[in-house]
Amino acid sequence: MDVIVPPIPDGYDDYRTTLRSFIAAHKPVLTWKQRTGVRVPDRADDVELLRGYVRALDEAGYRLDRFSVATVRSDPYEQRILEQELGAAGVPHVLGNPLVAGALKHFGTDEQRATYFPAMARGEHIWTQLFSEPDAGSDLTSLRTRATRVGDEYAVVGQKVWSTWAQWADFGYLLARTEPVEGAGGITAFILDMHSPGVDVRPLREMTGTTDFNEVFFDEVRIPAANVIGAPGEGWRVAGASLAEERTGVGGAGGGGGNDPGQRLVRLAQRSRRRGRPAIDDGAVRQQIGDLAARSRIQRHLGQRMATKAVKGQITPADAPIAKIWFSELNLETTEAALALLGPRSMAVEGDELAEEDGRWQDAFLYARAWTIAGGSNEIMRNLIAERGLGLPREPRGPSPSASQPQS
Amino acid sequence: MDVIVPPIPDGYDDYRTTLRSFIAAHKPVLTWKQRTGVRVPDRADDVELLRGYVRALDEAGYRLDRFSVATVRSDPYEQRILEQELGAAGVPHVLGNPLVAGALKHFGTDEQRATYFPAMARGEHIWTQLFSEPDAGSDLTSLRTRATRVGDEYAVVGQKVWSTWAQWADFGYLLARTEPVEGAGGITAFILDMHSPGVDVRPLREMTGTTDFNEVFFDEVRIPAANVIGAPGEGWRVAGASLAEERTGVGGAGGGGGNDPGQRLVRLAQRSRRRGRPAIDDGAVRQQIGDLAARSRIQRHLGQRMATKAVKGQITPADAPIAKIWFSELNLETTEAALALLGPRSMAVEGDELAEEDGRWQDAFLYARAWTIAGGSNEIMRNLIAERGLGLPREPRGPSPSASQPQS
Amino acid sequence: AVDFGFGEDQELLRAATRRFLAEHQSLADTRRSIEAPDVFDADLWRQGAALGWTAMLIPTERGGGSITEQPLVDLVVLAEELGRTLHPGPFVPCNVVAGAVARFGTEAQAAESLPRLASGEATAAWCLSGDGSPEPSSVEVRAVPAGDGGWRLDGVARYVQAAENASVLLVVANDPDGAVTSFLVPSPSPGLSARTLSGLDVTRRFAEVRFEGVTVQSAHSLSGGQDAVDYCVALATVLQSAESVGAADVLFEATVDYLKQRVQFGRTIGSFQAIKHRLANLLLRLEAMRAAAHYAALALGDDLDDAAEAVATAGAYVDDAFAFICGEALQLHGGIGFTWEHDVHLFTRRAKVNQVLYGDGAWHRERLVQLLEDAVAIGTGTEG
Amino acid sequence: AVDFGFGEDQELLRAATRRFLAEHQSLADTRRSIEAPDVFDADLWRQGAALGWTAMLIPTERGGGSITEQPLVDLVVLAEELGRTLHPGPFVPCNVVAGAVARFGTEAQAAESLPRLASGEATAAWCLSGDGSPEPSSVEVRAVPAGDGGWRLDGVARYVQAAENASVLLVVANDPDGAVTSFLVPSPSPGLSARTLSGLDVTRRFAEVRFEGVTVQSAHSLSGGQDAVDYCVALATVLQSAESVGAADVLFEATVDYLKQRVQFGRTIGSFQAIKHRLANLLLRLEAMRAAAHYAALALGDDLDDAAEAVATAGAYVDDAFAFICGEALQLHGGIGFTWEHDVHLFTRRAKVNQVLYGDGAWHRERLVQLLEDAVAIGTGTEG
């Protein structure tokens, strides 16, 4: 066993210093307030500022490997410093949902990669993911959006939900049914130009009060056949790889990093009071923080275990769902614990002078349900664990998907 | 709203004093150690001593109304004192499972009542209940034990489980299928003479290490047709009334009385230590006790609510299952909390000088699963709440009960 | 005779209240009001008052009057109904202040404030402490004797519901000897100011209230000291618990209905057993909330021996269960429940605030343990 | 390179151990042993020792030797396998004592005790405290200097596993200055007595060990003071966590298998979604137990910076999760699981005892919070 990441050797201080100055010089000042989770700017001018920032980074040669067409990998220590400093900058350096990158890497054509990767890296192309549907939840096998072949094109009709960045997106990574058969076969992955006629993006205001997700409607939207990713009918495989990555990603978010949840809660409990004394002196508070901190550490270890299994080809269908449930429920409980620590102070939110950290905990609490519902609800994840992981009998389906009415 | 039980007026001191002396004089000294829950003596001589005690009480006129054939009710204050003092005596004053009394009261013939009630009250007849079956769990509609009419008799073949007192019982309150139709119709309630040929009682040693339940096998056991309770095919109704009573009973057990769980836990925490200090000083311990104590009080209020709804004819199919789940899960958690309070001391059990209260908490913890499993497992109870209480769709059954193999 | 249900008159009150609210202040109306500059509608409040919303704890001769001999149980009926629409009005503070004045106020105070509260002409706010907790050490208003036999109040009270509309504030303050007193302070008064908070519960308004040399006459203090504060906390706990019961009830019903309709994987979601069991668990909690809230009202109103335990039990259980139900309702609704347009977040926000107002669950659990310790110390069983 | 799995040699060790146990000390054998006067089988123990059960933490020159460069990870493999059969032997105490002597003992002590532990000829017991807790204030053995430069031990240690068979006891004692020292005491010794308890875990024997003027030579004390005790607690926590992982794993597998077979209402129980989701929850916990235990072994063995946090995390989570899995397994088995003949109660009893041995979950959670407080105080993030 070995989980030691080699420390960054001497000789990289210059790289870090230069980078840091570059970021300081080019980082835009946004009107948009940033919050926890996958959040999206609510103003077009902020999006433009961000595009400029990303382009400046790219032009200066500050490029992350994952958006690179080059097969030669950059210096890994520089890459790590780049990730650290861009993360610490406090503004997004990836615009849109980058999930399509993995799909193009493994299933795209050279031409597709040459077209989209550099534009993505430059902040020129913002992508959105068009997977979830209102009636299918995260059951991708029952997608209803259809793409019908018409000559050299496909005509798309249907609706997607839970799409982040769609309101600013240039391209969409779309899954649609090209064969009218049930289940996984007959699903195809597409590159969709979001500016095509018939694409209607409706931003959704969420319970957080912010607008981070969209509904997207397609009314006879035309896509050139050349924009299929992989082969027609292969969309399930294409998406499977991407989704596994997303679930791992979701599972990994929030853990580690400079914001260890255990330490955050300790600091909050030191600042909060309970029955006239510091809350950190309360045995019940200590036990709850100890429990959440332990589970937060375990989240990291589950990730290390899964990464190891991936390398050894031992991933089971239960692994990604386990990581997703673990992260999203721990995240929710952590925010609930924080609100409880705040006590009545939790009543004052963003914009109020009494609000702790300008209401970050309340926003994080409200947003937490995005993680337990989106990307495959935790109920679906438990089905996957039981049925595909443990081999228990599948739930019977109803008579047929077409017998039920679409609803949202 | 009114939940005040009128206090016992003056003038009853003599009754109580005389009764108390009588109990002291006649209460047997048992070899059997009494434990929490529905527990059964493990020695025949103890059972005989108990029969003598109950007979003495009966002969002295100390009779509880619920086993009386008389329609005139006794003085309610005397009855209450009688319940209190018999309860405080610390030895059982009801031998066997008295559930059949309700069935006979509502569905029995005058002759049946005249035969069985006095003998029950005298401790002469010990009864057992023969409902649950290994493959049916608590799903009474899928009973397999069959009673086939043969002339003036029925011939019974089958098996029962979870029967308390069966090893000492004179009579059994039996449910068996008289019509080979599925479901509730075709079930009949019987009085079974446990000394009949073909009755085979096999005491089961439980995880507690004690023997409180039995399996009972029937191999062509003959029952006179006159021993049907109610009419043939009416067993479902007969049992329904009894079971509702049992569930209420189970739901009521453990709450209130001289052993308030909250106070018990406070005393235990005062005696236990945590990190070198009294455990009661620990905030986490206090919060847990507060939680359990609140839920213990709510158990009483749920009972009061249910009693009121019963009087008003407003009982729903969810009420008894709610009470049963609430009690059994709270009881389990309370014992778990007690073991946690004991810490390593919980390792020493009955018979060891280090054991707290001679291991009562550990025994209660192990026994607690009897309440969550028997009398309708909590999973079945949740089905009942969802399907009959909330009107959600029933679970689909498998192809047919006969397609599956009996197993235990 | 044990009767744990509501009487006929109370059921009539419930029906009338529900009808009125459906017509004038439905959940949809509440939702509309949250975008308005103020959630309070003085006209509707007076109409509600005419239906008895603030009358139960006020004597008949002061313009009040209860439906039955158990005014607090009557109020529970109202609180449940108002909870069902997430009513934005100052129901809890008005009744807490009315109850406190009726019990600990002078004749003059009663004559002055109660008729106006009963008619709905005036509303009241309750300034409990500086951090919203009922802990005595949390009081941040100091009362210093002024020359004329009156008092001068300085300090701050926070998380005060509906302070901006109130004509009268009940203010908990510490005097220089450390004794606690509740004062009735008319609003506006010189030196008194209220700032409305950006709040988590968007259906109500809470304020930070500042006292800068506010003078009150001696005649404006309530008797009872800490007992009066404890009584107010108990009243607030009971009323808020009942409100939470009503809110949880309507949300639970809506969730069950939704899951009976909504189809996924070709089946109604409510046919999935894992969902069914979770709904069963929610009903269990809802029934427990109800039992706890009802008993607390009965015990506090009738001054039963275990009133303090009963109130602590409601405080320990009810609002936490309400929040749990909201969380499950949201999860079971899935994506639609996550949107601003869906009502589930309004319930969630209400629940999160009820959890921490007037003592959170932990505070009431601690209180219950203290009561148990007292009982153990004096050897009180519940035998007999 | 992150590699959080076991190496090939470790997998071979696992397979060999599993084969040996299946043949000689299966779960059925454990069950048989519980009715015997003593659960300990000296012959089998020596055979196990020959397979390396006590060798990993002992240097090669003392008759030991590990499979890999990570002896503690090797031991975790063994602990998991022994856990699967609820092995009754003194695996944890022997390795704790061997590890302590190897790290904090003198050459003479190592030469004296380690070869016999490695060969299985001798076993060891660990006398931690008077109440079984690792809290320093719980130590109830006092060490007073005797005239000859040795020590005299008086007092009691409780909940000591396998004391009756042990040839050597590692005894934690306080000297008159309040300093803590671990002594190696040969057994039998004059003044030393052990009483076997009637225990909740019927698959192991625990004892109350009394010291009445037991004399030990100075040469029999370990160095390290409290550090040595802390190291022992950490070792015990890691090994017991791994044992719990193995036990939980086999019980979980058995439960899934049973529910795939068992038919009720004409369907296999495992086809009911509520059951499926509960099994999914159990797998979640089992995987988390595994991740926590493995990382703790790695971090403690390799002396990583976060070793203390890693051990506290395992202690905070693993045994409580094991007990939860046992409870669910019992419930899901239904009536059959409630019988003495079914194995589920043996797992339950093991879990309940593991929960409270060597510091319960609450103790380790508290420890973790203390470590977090230290990190906050010195501003240590996990950045970089």
C-alpha cells in the first residue's frame, strides 16, 4: 500500500511565483457572488470576463493536461501547482461542464478533438451536458429525447433538465435515442451547437434562490451526422465512461483540500456558543464533529480505494454509487450540523451583517440536495448497488415506458 | 382533552394492605430468574408453584376483570390496586398467553367461556398462541397449517413458531386454514388441547441463551368441531381483534410505570463514568438521554391518542403498526444506549459480580429483537402503514404461495 | 376518562379556520407575499382576529374568549391550521404576549393592550434575547432604574418576529441586580429601532431590535420575573410545535399524493417499496409530533404536574422531526422539489427556523434531562 | 503512486490463512469451542503461529518476520481472515505485546519473550486499565519501588483478553509520581490471579486480573511511558478494526445469500426494494469500514503525519458500523436469526464487545476532535 503523493521538489518556486502574479494580474473582478457547489454566473458580463481570464491563461501557456490534444504530458509538478493556484484563485478556470472531454478523448475523431479541445481550453467554447430528463430522472435507459436521421442530419425532439451552464453554453454534449428500442441500445451521443434553431434554454431558479441549472427543449433541432460521438447506438458506452468519471468527481468534491470539513466545523464551534459557553466545550457538539470528521476522512480513503481498483481493473458497479452516496449525504449532514451550531444565527443569510460567512452554510445546506438528487438520485444509486453490485433481483418495470405520461 | 386518571379515593388503604400481606404470604420463591420481556419459566417446579399462587389469589377473590365471566364489573379502584400490587410482586400472575380471552369474549359460546375463563383465572389452564408460521412470518394471510374436516373433527397438519409458554401450555389458540383458498378467507380459529396426540412442542433456545419461544408441530392432530371459535372461515376476524390488542399491548409495554426509561438512564449515567468523570456530565450522554426520554414520553402519548381513537371508532390501519414500531425501536435503542453507557462493563453479564443489575441491560438488548421481529416484523408493519394506512400500491406477490417451499 | 382528541367545537373552529385560510390566505397567497416588501397584511390579520386567532388566552372582559375550557388546546387547532398555509402573520408572538399579560400583567396593562391584540388592531412582538436562545445568560437588554421610578433600557434583542409591525414589544431585560423582568414597550418609542434581517425563512420577517435609552414606566413591567419568561418560552414552544405539526401534515399529504401520481421506470414512484417504507417512517414521525404537541398543550394549559416535561418533550422532538420530514419530502420529490417554484423549500426554510427558535431541540433535551435529574434526586417515580 | 490495495504476497497470505482456518478453525469450530471450558486451543495456536500470526511485528532475529515491508498491513490481512471465523484466540493481545516489546523493550526483554510469542509457544495478555478504557485516569495498578530496585504491583486490571492462558502480561501501572509505565510480568507469579468473567462475547474469554504485591524487576519495564501505551492502543485499534471488517464482511455475505434464497409472500426477500436499499446501505458501511481500517494500518505502520487521525478515524467508525451491520443482519434474517443456533448472535456479541474495547467510538471521536483542535491552533490545513 502506498498513498503518498511525492512532494513537489525544490526548483518550482519560480514557476509558482510567476503563476501567482499572473493570476493576480488577470483574475477578473466579478459581480457574481461565488458559492459552494457547481454554480454558474448569473450575468453575461461576468461570463465574458471569465472567458478573457481563461484565454489569457491559455495564451500564457498555463494549460491543464485534461483539455489538451497533445499526447505528451506536461511536467506533473507544474500541473499540480497549476491546479493548486487556479483553485486558490477563487474564480472558475473551467467554464461550463467539461465532461465531454473524456468522451472525445476516448470516442471522438481526431478532427473533433482538434476542433473542440483548443477552443475549450481557451474559454471560447462553453459546454453543457444534456443527459437527465424529467421523466427518466437519472435512469438513462429510459431517455425519451429522440434524434431521427434525415439525410445527413439528425432531427432532435425532446427535453433535458439539470443542465448547468446551458444558458451560456456554445455546445452541448447530448444523449438522444436514435432507435426506438427500449433500454440502453439505440442511444447515441452528439455534439450539439447550442445556437441551432429550435434550442430553447430555460434557466431554472432553484431553492437556493440562484439559477444554476436549466431546462433545455429541442424542437426539431438539426445536428449534422458528423457530430455523433463514437458510433450511432454507442451512446450508452460513451456516457458510461463519462458518468463514472462524474460520479467519482462528485464523490471527490468537498473532501480534502484547504477546507477540511472537520477543521471548518471545529472553528465554527469555537466561534459559536451553546448555553452561554463556547459550543466546542459541549460533549454532544464534539461527538458530532468527531463523527463527521471521521466520515470526511473516510471519504478520502474510499476515493483512494476506488482509484486503486480502477488502476487494477477491479472496479465494481457498486463503487461509484457508493462514493456518490457517501459524499452527498455527508455533505448534507455537515451543512445541517453547521446550521445547528449556528443556532438562531442561521436565520440570517447572505447580505445580512449577522450572517456567518455571508450565509455560506445556509446556501450550502440548500444546495446540498443537488448532490443527493442530481447525477443519479441516491435512490437510483442504491438500486444500482443492490442490483448490479450485489446481484439482487431487478425491480420490475411498469408495462412500458410509453404507457406513462411525460411530466416534470 | 382529558388524560387524567382519577386518583384512588380514601378508604382503599385496607384493601391494599390486606392484599399486600396476602401476596407476601403466597408469593412463591422461584428458581427461575426473571428478565425483561415476555419470558417463560424454564423449570416445571416453578410453573407448579406459580399455578398454586394464581389459584390462591383466585380463591381469595383477587380476580382481574379481564378473565372473568361475570358481566358485572368489579370496583374499578380495587381493580387498579390489584393490578398495581400484582405487578409490583415481581412474579407473573398471568400464566401463559391470555390473548384468547378477547377472542372468547367476542366470538366464543357461553359454554366455551364457562369452561375456559374460570380455569384460566385459577391458573389451571395455561394457554399458548399458535399464529405465526415459519414461511408466513407475520403475514397471516399466507398460513399453511391446514385443518381438514373429518366427521365431527378437524385433522390438523402444519407448524407454528414464536409460541410463548407452549412447553407448559394446556390449550392453544390456533389459526389454521380450513379452505384451500388463498388469503384471509378460509382461516378458522380453534381451541386446541395441547395434550392431544400428534402435538409436538420443541422449545427454542434464543440468542439470549434462554428458552422463551417454541416451535409447535402438528401431525394429524384431531380437534372436535365444537372447539372452533366463532364460525369456520371467520378466523381472520377473530384473530384481527386479538392481534390489534396484542400490538397495542406490545406498544404499551415498557412505557410508564415505576421504571421510566429516562430516569433509569439518568441513574445509570450517574453511576457510570466517561473519561474519568460521571457520564451524566457528558453533553453527548445528556443529549442522548434527553432524546430517548422524550420519545419514551411520546410513546405514552401515542398510546393515549390510539385509545381515544379506538373509543371514537377512528382507528386507522396505521395506528397499531405505528405503536408497535415506535415501542420496539425505542426499546432497542434504549438498551443500546445503556450498553454504551456501561462501556467495557457491558462485557460482564448475568452471574458475574461486575455485571450491572446482574446483566439485565445486556439481556434486554439481546431480547429487544423479539419485539422488532415477532408479532409482525417491523418491515411488515411498514408495509401495512404504507399500503393500508396511506393507500399506496400493494407489493406484487410472487406467482403463488404454493410455488415456494416451506423453510424455517 | 382519557380523551386525547379535540372536541366538537374545536373541530368546528378548525373547519372555519381552514375555510377562511383557503379563501384569503392560502399557501399560494403566502408564496405571493414573500416577494412583497412586507409579508404582513393588516386587514387580513384583523379578519383572522375576528375569528379568534388572538382571543383564546385573553379574558372575555378584555375582548377575548376561548372556544372551550382549554384555551391552549383551542389555540393548537388554530396553530395547526395556520401552519398548513405557512401563515406569515405574527400568530405566535401575539399569543405569547397576550398570554403573558393575561397571566403576569397588571389590570392596567391588560386593559391597555389586550383588547387591541384581541381585535387584531394591534400586534405584538417578543424580544427574548440577544442571540435568540431562551438561555438567561443570552439576554442583552439591560434595564437601569431611571430617576422617575421608571426604567431605561439599553441593548439589543435579535431574531424577533414581526417587530416592524408591532405596536407593543414584550422585552426581557436584566436589571443591575441580575434579576430578569419583562417590560411592555410601546412601539414606536424614542431610542427604539428595528432592522429587518435577510432571513432564511422567506415567509416571515425577523428583526434585530435596538434599545438606546428607551424609557419605560414602572407600571409597564410584568410580574413573575424568570417565571414569566419561562411561561412565555413554554407557550411559544407549544404554539410553534402545533404550527409545525400542521405544516408537516400538509407537506406529507402533498408528498404522498405526488408519489401516487408520478411515474418513473413505468411505475408510480409510490409503488416502490423503499419509498413506501420511507413514507411509513414519515407518518410515524408526524403522528409522534402530533402526540407530543397535543399533550404539551394539554399539560401546560391545565397545569398538570408534568407540564414542564411535556413542553420539553415537544421542544425536543417536534421541530427536528418537521425538518426531517421536509428533507425527505424534498428528496422524494426529486428535481422538481429543488426548484424555487415548488413549495417544498418554503416548508424547509420554515422548519429550519422553527428548529432554532425559542430553544432548539438540544436545549429542550437538556431541559428534560435536568427535570429527570430532579425527579431522580427526590425519588419521584411515575408509580401509582 | 497511490496503491491502496494489497500486494500479491499479501493475497497469498490471505488465501493460505483462509484455507488453514477453513480446515482447522472455521466458524463452526468457533461455535463448538464456546461450550468448552476454555476457548483456547494451544495446538492450533502454535500451528497458526507457524503461519505467521504473531510474527509480523517481531524482528527476524527474534524468530519473527513479515511478508512485506509493511508488517502492519500484513497483520491486517490476518486479522480480517481471523475475524471471518470469529477466531477465539489471543491474536490482538499477542501482537500488541509483541509490537510493544519490539518497539519499547530492551534487548533482553526481546530475547526473552519475542521468540516464544513468535513460535506460539507462549501467549500474552495486555492489562490496560481497571475499567477497560484507555483513559490514563482509568489505570488501577500502582507500581511502588521495592527495596531491590524492582517494583511491587498492586491493583486490578479488568476486561483482559485471554489472561488465563498467557505466559506473559503487559501491565500498565502508575508509579507514585503519577508516571505511567508498562511492565512485563511473567504468569504465574506470586500475588497474581485472574478470574474469568461471564462474558457477553461467548467466543472469547476476558478476565479480571488482580495484583497483590506482585514483584517485578526493573529490567522488566518498557521504555516510552505514555507513548508506549498510546502505541499499544493504536495497534489494538487497528487490529481490532481489521478483525471487525472481516467479521462484518462474512456476515454481510451470508445475509445477502440468505435473502437471495429465502422466500416470503411468494418472492425472495431480496427482491423487495426496501430490503435491497438496506443491503446497499450495509455495503456502504462495510466499504467505509474497510477503507478506514486499511488506511489506519498504512498510516500507523508507515508513521505518516496523520497516523493519529487515521487511527482515531478507524476507532470512531469501524466497530460502531460493525455493530450496526449485525443489528441489520439479525433483523433481516427474521426469526431464524434470533435463535441461539444461528450464528448472527455470535457476531452481534463480538461486535458489542469490540465497540467498547480499547476505547469506544465516542472515545476515538473525542480524540479526533482534539487532534483537529491542535491542527486549527497551529493553523495546519491539509493544503499543498
